[in-house]
Amino acid sequence: MGIASVIFILLVAAASWLFARNIMRVRRNILLGKDVIINDRRSERWAVMARVALGQSKMVVRPVAGFLHIIVYAGFVIINIEVLEIIIDGIFGTHRVLSFLGGFYDFLIGSFEWLALGVWVACAIFLVRRYIIKLKRFMMKELDGWPRTDATLILCTEIALMSAFLLMNAADVTLQNMGAEHYVEAGAYPISGPLASLLGLSTASSSTLILIERVCWWFHIIGILAFLNYLPYSKHLHILLAFPNTWYSKLGPKTEVANMERVTGEVKSMLDPGIAPPEMAAPRQVAGHEVTDRFGAKDVFDLSWKSLMDAYSCTECGRCTSECPANITGKLLSPRKIMMDTRDRLEEVGRTIDTKGKWEDDGKSLHTRITEEELWACTTCNACTQACPVNIDPVNIIMEMRRYLVMEESRTRPALTSMFNNVENNGAPWAFGPDKRLDWTQQ
């Protein structure tokens, strides 16, 4: 085993350990939310996951973006089959170890090259849509700063990785044609073959070609490992979380708002004295901190783990916001921002836990980031959930935060305050008593 193989093994081991640690950190943050049990209608859940996450059914609603995304998605999944060969070659110092597959190997390499070209072109078009065409949903204020940089980094990284892959193959096939030692004749090169001719690689020396091939080989594998460890810090974590997030999708009516068991119990006990009022839930321990049960959500601890998974699954594509009637009419609400703010607050809480070993109140909450104006602009139509490619439910977070404002802080819109007072005093939302309800019949 040579020094290159030792370095390769250490690199893969370190990257794998770091990725596992980062994923466990994300898992820890998600589980800071309230526990909910979601395991009903399993066959239907598998079907939803297969259709939405695997089949990309909601992406193709917008054909151009959907088609391009499918190319990138397929390329990401299929081309990375090649990583298996890279790992074997890296460990044992071999070269194209799977070439014994013969014609099937030629088919694989040829397919990888066409996909690599497709991914390259798709990512270039995505950059054009963002920075030349400037689609409205990519120019909104919530994407200023890191979110826009994050998207650009990913697209440029994909282009760089695909370029390295094709250049590596171009040097490789040229070395094969030269009969260079160690470079076995294997594979089909429908893209890198012409690329080698275009770049004039046939006139380069074998030592130069070997240097190009090796540099691109190392760049490709290091790039993949770096990308893997970048995912937990990026919106592109949806590559992994899209599958569980769609499996745990809300299967009931999208506009149905879940009742709070405590409130339901109180109402039942008021209507039937024989029913005992519900007991207050005992505080739960979260990251060394005692969290009391609230009406609605003040902070991320008061949301369900599913809502927190939604936040981490957000692709920041903006389809939710572009379909939101409140946003379209000029109101402040952006469902995408709701999810981004929730994730940012969750990350902020996680960093505090990592630094101090437990959670200590920092005087902030979700309401520090999300304003009342945003919350009350929502019509609960669920257009955002319908549009989301991974079935995220921003409305649930909005409703829980509204509940907190109304039931814990007694803060509502003036029109709602009037309605609440009328319901309390008159048993109806109108400003007249029960004795006058039939007066309209006398007119």
C-alpha cells in the first residue's frame, strides 16, 4: 500500500467522521422540538415519498425548472456510483478496477459522461436564471447575503466537479490511446474524447497528461467529500431530508388546523361537569433546560420535531412565496422566509448548546425574527404547502405562533379582538345579543 493510498484512506475516514458528527448535530437540533407520533397510513406514506421525493412529481409542475432539476438530480445520484470505483482504486492503488465489466462498463462511463454534460449545462442555466434573467423569486430580500451565496457556491461547485470529471476522462482516454502503463483500455468517452481533441491533449507528453489526470482525480474525490460535509450547513441538506420529510407529510386535509388537547379537554369539562379538566403537562427537559408546556409556539422548543425537520428541508426555491396570495398582493408575508427564520433560530439555539453544553435562555425567540405583521398576513389557504416540492408546511408554524400571541400574550389584530369580545359576550361574532338575532325577519 503506497503513501497515496494511506492519504486517501485517512481523507475518506476523516470526511466520513465529520459528516456523521454534523448529521448527528442536525438530528439533535430537530429533536429539540415537541414529540409527535407520525406513523399511520404507512403504505400511503411510502407512495407519497416515492412520488414526490423520488419521482420529483411536484418539480415538473414548472416544466423548465423541473426538467433541469431532474437532470441534476439524476446526475448527482447516478454519477456518484462512480465514487465506488474511485474508493476501491484509492484504497488499493488500482486504476479503473471495474473495467472487467466489459461492455457494461463502457455503457456506464458513457452514460456518466452524458449526465455530467447535462448537469454542467443545467447548472449554467440555473445561474443564468438567477443572475441574468433575475427571476423575481430569486431576487427577494430574504435571499440577500449568505442564502444567495450558498446557492451560487453549490452551482459553481457542481460545474467544477463535472468539468474535472470530464477533463480527467479526457486525459485518461488520451493516455489509453498512447498505451501508457497503468492506464488500461476501458470505458466509452462520447464527451471527453472530443474534448481531448478540442484541447489538443494528444500533443501533450505522457507526464503532463498523468499530472492532469491525477490532479482532476484528486480534485473530484476531495470535492465530493467537501460537498458531503457542506450539506449540513447548506439549504442543500434537502438532498437527504427530502425523503423522510415527504414520508412524514401531512396526509389529512391540508387546511385542517389541529386542535390542542388541553383546550379540547377544558371545553369538554365545561360542557360536562362529570369530565375532569385536563392536568397541566409536566415540564420536559431539553438540552439541560426545563421547557414548560405552552399554548402555541414562542420558540423552536414549542414546535414539533416535524416542523423543525421542515425548516431543515427547505430548498429556498421560493415556489411557496410565489404562490402565496398574501405575498402577491404586497403583504410582508413570505412562507420561504418563515422557514428560513425557523432554521436560523434553530441553528442559533444549537450553537448555544454546543458552546455551553446546555441551553441557556438568550432572551430571543422565534418572534424576534418573525414579526406579527407576517403572521397575521397569512390566510391559511395552504397554497405554499401545495407548491412546495418537498411537502413543507409553513402554515403549521404560523398557526402555532399565532396561538402563542393570542392565548399567552393576548395580542391580536383589532378586528379579531372585537370578534373575540362579541363571541364572549354575545355567543356570536356580531355586535348584538341573542335576543336580537331574528330582528332581520321583521324588516
